[in-house]
Amino acid sequence: MMKKMLFNLSALLVLLVATSCEHRPLVDPETGTAKYVRIYIDEHIKNVTEGFYADDIERPEFVEPGVMRVALCDPNTGRVVSERYLQHYDRDERGYYLDGYIAAPAGEYKLLVYNFGTETTQIKNESNCFGAEGYTNHISMQYYSKLPRMFGTSRPNYDQMNLLYEPDHLWTVADDKVVIREYNGADTLRNSDGDFYTASTIVESYYIQVKVNGAQWMSGSSTLLTGVAGSKKLFANEMVTTPPAILYFEMKERQRKTVLVPKKDEEGNVMNNGETEETQSAYLYATFNTWGKLPDTESLFKITFSFVTVGGGNQTETIDITDYFKTEDAINHRWIILEKEIDIKEPECGGGGFTPGVDDWDDEEHNFIV
């Protein structure tokens, strides 16, 4: 009797192991037919994976999405009817993809797919495909000390400004019409061309560069960019225009060298005597991400640099870059190469927080009472 019980128990364990290792779709009669779905990731992103401005710049880290949410939504209300999180990933001759199964009753749906779990990009209103929106949070207070004083000499109230982190890339698929028919077995969701879906990013990456003279007086820098969208609708790939956002990012340095430049007077004017002086020049650059440039905000589309100078000083420079977006470099490559050079002024203290000195001695006579 004992041997029979042990045999039955062993057989049950073998059956459990076998079924647990089997990869098969979950089909619930109440939820409908299981559909296989595969999402390829478009890895061609300007200034991230290809189309770099120069070979010596630091390239952004590219990370394939590890999880994709697949949602089938009511075509009229946009309400999510069925969803599935794809976590199995692989790569073939076409590239990187995630796949899995989703089940839904027979009918017509709108399909929304997107990745999540990135460092800065967040998703809200995810229960409705029409309302689903990608956004980023307000920057941390720890960065406030690095920010430029954009609106006058006093420090603005950064808590009241729409001052945001730049978004991480967000890959999406939006299909306006998906039809699921009754089928006794697993089927495959395909696009209108009968192929697997490919997700493309709705975030744009730009490269920006500016030349700085007097780099020896610079100890750090940060940047604010105005006139951009603060979020984006996923299904329509549509920027949310209000309120306008301000993006924060930091610049890197390349190609610092010592050069001769015309000597300037105390007011910054070039002296006419032909005298020169040595200084250090450098290119500052960054690859920044944005949901997009807002339309009809030419007067607001500006970039502000905040340079921390040796000795604890600060120099702020603002440049209107609206016209740069009309250049061939920006249109074809998303490169913003600023023509204006920024001159970092020598700190009044000569580069130190305190400059000691001794004045001339004066003769003084005093009478001492003994």
C-alpha cells in the first residue's frame, strides 16, 4: 500500500513538473481566445544608436525595454478590456523583440503597446488608451543650487516652475483597429500588413554643442531648455502643449585646448593695440531627450547655461535657439550647433574665494603710558 502511494505521488510530481515547464497560452473561456503577440523594437534612434555628430563624444546608454504592456481597448470609450505584460524577450535576424499571449472576447478593439519601468519616464491614465500619457517628474531639490537665475538676479521659486527631468525613450504601438474572431486555439495578432508589430520611440533625442572661451575659469555647468512639451499622449503620439515645460540637463566637455585671443579691456571690449593673451577654449555638448518642440512659442524657445566659476561665482548666458531648428543639421540629424561663442569672465578675485594681500605700511606714532 505504501509503495503504491509513493508511486502515485511520484507520478503526480512528474506530471506537475512537465506541465509547469510547458510554454502555452492561457485560455479562459470567460475572457476569450488567446492571441500570440510579438513586438519588435525599432533600435534606430538618431544620436542614441546612430547618426552621431562626432566620434569623440560620449554616446548615450541604450537599454532595450525589458517589459511591454499590451492593452486591448474599447474602440468607443478607450477603456482597457484586456491587458498583458510581455516579459519574455529574444533576438533574431530582424532584431530584439518581446512576445507572449493576450486573451480577449471576440470583437473589435484598439491596441496600445508601450514599455515601462524606465528611470524618468512615467505613465498616467493607463486604464484608457485615449488618456494614457507619458510624462516626467519635477526635478529634485538637490539640483536647485546648480540652476541659473533665469528671471533676474534673485533666485526664482523653482518649486512653482514646470521644471522637469528629460524623458527616457518610450516605445509604443498604436493600432486603430484590431479584430479578434472566435477561434478554437491560439492565433496571432498582426498589423494591417499581416506582419508582427514594431514599436518606435515617441521621444526625440537632440545633440547640442556650444564653444566656450575662458574654460579655465569654469568649474561646472548646467542647462535649462524652455519651449518644449512636458508630456505626450501615447495612442495619438500627440504633445500636451500646456503647460510648457522646462527641461534640465547637464553638459559634458570635449576638446579643451590653449589658444591666443585678442586682449579685452575691463568692459569686455577688444583692445585695438593688437595685444593677445592665452586662454583655454572647450566645446560643451549634451544629448538631450524631449517629447518635442512646442509650436508657436518662438519667444520662449531658449537655452540658458549656468556656469559655476572658480571661487564659487556664477555666470548665466541665454541664447534663443528657435532658428536653429530650421537648419539642415537640425532637420536631418537633430543637431543644434550654436554659432555664438560664450566667453567665461575671469572672476574678480582671480580664481580664488579669497585673495590675501598686504597694503603699504603707514607711519604711525603713539604715546604709551607706563
